[in-house]
Amino acid sequence: MAVLVSPNEQVDTNQPLVIIEAMKMQTTLCAEVSGKVGQVYVSLDDECFVGMPLVDIHADGVSETKPKKVPVTQNTNQTLLHELRVRAALTLDEQRVEQHQKRQLKGYLSARENLQNLCSEDSFMEYGQMAVAAQRLRRDYDELKTATAADGVITGVGQINQGLVAEQNTQTAIVINDYSVLAGTQGYFHHLKLDRILAIAAAKKFPVVMFTEGGGGRPGDTDITTVNSGLQCQSFATWASLQGKVPRISVANGYCFAGNAALFGAADITIATQSSWIGMAGPAMIEGGGLGVVKPTDIGPSDKQVKNGVIDILVENEQQAAEMAKKCLLYFQGPLVDEQQITFADQETLNQVLPEDRRFVYDVKEIIHTLADTDSFTEIKALFGASIITGFIHLQGHPVGVLASNCKVLGGAIDVEAGEKSSQFMQLCQQFSIPVVVLCDTPGFMVGPEHEDRGAVRRLSQLFVAGSQLTVPLVAVVLRKCYGLGAQALLGGNTSQPSYTIAWPTGEFGAMGLEGAVKLGFKKELAAEQDLTARKALYEQLLAAQYQKGQAQEVASVLEIDAVIEPANTRQTLLLALNIVQ
């Protein structure tokens, strides 16, 4: 208790008289009237009870006046508020001028700029902004506040794609590694922040967008003296455990090595800039392992990583990377809310899209773009397993996964890379309830001793496994060839596995390629014909008979497929089959 007045002292209305304390909280009691203080019944440290008199005031009847004193906490609160603003500013680009300039000289964006390209500032709730590297024992704390701002990683929850999808679907966990802090390395508090935001994502079912630039683990966090190996770190297992639970999109730029690369590669969709180098070990680790001295730019350059499937989507720079991350995320956020903005191409062009000669190639992406809502197609792993195209589209604003045979590569034959890519894509769509459309034109699995040496039996069989697990709607459209085990696998296992299997009039079906079937099945008859001209004529006759038997309408007549449609009606048929209301 504190007593602020004395007997015979003149006081004004609302003037503080005494301060009492209860449960460690202090309350100031003020005069209810103006007048002269009579008796003061309490003194410092007295114990009070309810109803006891504290100060006697003889009112003078003077009208109420403003108090002479201001609350004693006002200056303290203003000081704390100022200190907070100064402290927070130390983590921003405006106060980290040198670090920001280094990024600009490389042509890169700062972590804060990457964040701004993902979501608006007023929609972002940051976690752990005040963190610094665990190096207070060896470095000045004030220096750490800006040099190791946020301990090298911005984490929080923001709203991405506001106005495009339902508001409740925009909440996204965001992780931006900051290379300007100790080369983006992962320290003790860095990992704690990462673990915290991933736990939030798991609990709230938020998708995650993570920028992974950085050099891996950090050995210099000397404050943590009870950690020896650091192998108890939870981040990698937590990140991986989110597979199938929430969509995860990773973005790489610059150097992305070791632990940072592990986070990048474990995501559902990986995006990288052309100026990216991604590897499970950086130069120091390679040299330390006795494997020689290498430059960081020799490790996992983007032009190689996009061809081997490490990078799903390659973009030019960080600005494009953020835009692509938002576009990819859009496929996992439900239907678009503004159907008035949806446009699509003239569907009549599909009636003329295939060449007259069934042996000629065509661009199946032209078909995809025509069927899809305008500018909605995003291809995944374009340069890996390219005989099958995988990607996402919107149909009347609804997200749909697409697998399409690409006859420009291996004639559409499914090699091990294409098979693995397709099975992984089916699993991704299944995990997040995205319906699948297959555009089939394949002669089947790639064959030959060289292909078998690459483990074709084991690796291609996974396409059957993935297809058999689909419970999301699967609609198959046979454009031209539908041959053998490869076609069966692409259709989920057989022509009856999709919820609706249709063909264009150009569709052709068989247990193997028609040419091969004739050569193998009628080998003796063809060999018996000595005249080469007559043998060729017999071959063409047998081939025509096989084609007629496997022609789409004939196959439909025995109920091996559900329907044959005009190509121009394909989009409308897909909308009906997928129960998408226009």
C-alpha cells in the first residue's frame, strides 16, 4: 500500500489518494469530491479489508476539476511501446540495409519481399519474430538482433489467394528461409520456429508454402550446451509426416543444400528458379567427406534437377516462383468463387485436332488447353518422364488432375520415369480429393532389355497399385491408341476402373499395338507368302481387319467402354461425369 496525501491537504476530484495491492495487482483509489483531507486511517504496508475507511475528506462543494496528476504508468507504457517498435524494426529490410543490398546485387529478393509476394502484410500473423541465433555467449546481443533477425526464418500464417476461393480456405502456413542470416543455415531456435509452425499447420489443416534457400545445419550455436549431435531434431520427420494431410509446396532459389534440400525434396510440389543449386550436401560436407573440392554451382544445378524429377516446375526468378506457388496452391483450395470470370476455348476445334494419318504425332497440350478453363493448366515435371504429361487444370472453376499421353515422346510409350511420375501424381490427387482425367493415347509400356535393366517390372507395376487405390472420380478419354498393360495401368487397371470411360471416334484398342499384333499373330501366314508385294498386301489386309475389330465403336458395342463421343463434346461430358454444376 502507498499513501499519497496527508491530513489538511487540499485535494481535487479524481486526485489519487492511496494505492492498494491485491493478488500482486495495484489499484489507485481517487477522491470522489474536492475538499480538505481530514483523517488518514491507513499507512504504508497496512493490511486492508473490505469496508474499512481509508481517507476522510471534508467536501468544499467546488465543482469538479481536472486531476493534477496523470497515471504513473503512462510514461512506462509509452517507453515499452517505443522499444517494441524499435526491436521489431531491426528484423525488417529498412534496418538491415547491408544485407538487403547484397541480395539486390545478386538479383535476388529478400525474405520479407518474398513474403510480400505471397500474401498481404495485414493478413500475416508472424510467429517468433524476436528470435535470434543461439550465440549470445560468443556475440553481442544487440548485434544478433539484426544480424540474425528471426534466427534466419520467417514463419507465420497468412491468407493466400484471397478473393479467388472461399475465405476460410485461404489460411496458409508460410515458411521463408532467410539466406541473409548466416547463409540461411538452420540453428536451434530456427528449428524450434519451424517445428512450431508445422504443428500449427497439422492441427489446423493449413497448407504450407516453404522457401528453402539455405546451407543446411548450423554448427555455431554455442548457447545450447546440452546438445551433442543434434540428431533429435524433429523438423524433418514432422515435415514428412504432413504428406497426405496438408498440401506442401516448396520453393528453391540460390543455394539449397543439406537439411534445406531435404525439406525441399520432401514437398508435394517443388518449384525452383533457374538460379538454383540443390543438393543433399554442400561443398563443405563434400570436402569434409574426402570427396574433393567442388564449387557450389557444380552441385545440383537447376537444368539437371528439372530433368531428373527433383524440380517439378522451373521458373525464371523468385517473383515468378511466388506466383507459381500461389497458382499451385489454388488447386488445393477448392473451387473458384467467381464463375463469372471463367472462360474457355471453342470446343469445335477438337473435331479437327488429330491428324488424318493415325501414325502422325500431334500436341496433346493443345487438347488440354482447349478442354480447360482459360490459362488454368499447370504442368508438373514437364522434362521428366515426358511421355506422359501430368498437371492440374480448372474445369468450370473446379480443380482437376490430368494425365495425358504425349505421342511426341517415345510415341506415348510409358517408360519407368513416366510410370513413376504418373503413379505419384495419382497418389497426390487421391490424398487431397482431386478428381482425375486421363487422356489416353499409348502403345503401352516401353519394352526392351535396356528398359528391363532399369527395373521396369518393379517400377512400372506401381502404376497399377496407384490406380487401384483411387477413390476420387476417374474419367478416361481414349483419344487414339489404348494398347496393352500400359493402357490398362493408365486407366487405373482396366477400362472398367474409371467411373466413366469414353473414346473419340479415332480410339483404337488392343492387347498390344496393332502392327505388332499382326506381325506376331500371323507370323506364319506372312512368312509363307514369298512374293514381297503380296506379303505387304496381306499385312495391310490383316492390319485393317485388326483395326476394325479394335475400333472405338466396335469396342463400345461389346461394353468394354462406356461411350464414344464427338471430340467437341468432351468438356461438357467431363463436367457431367465429374458432377460439376455449371
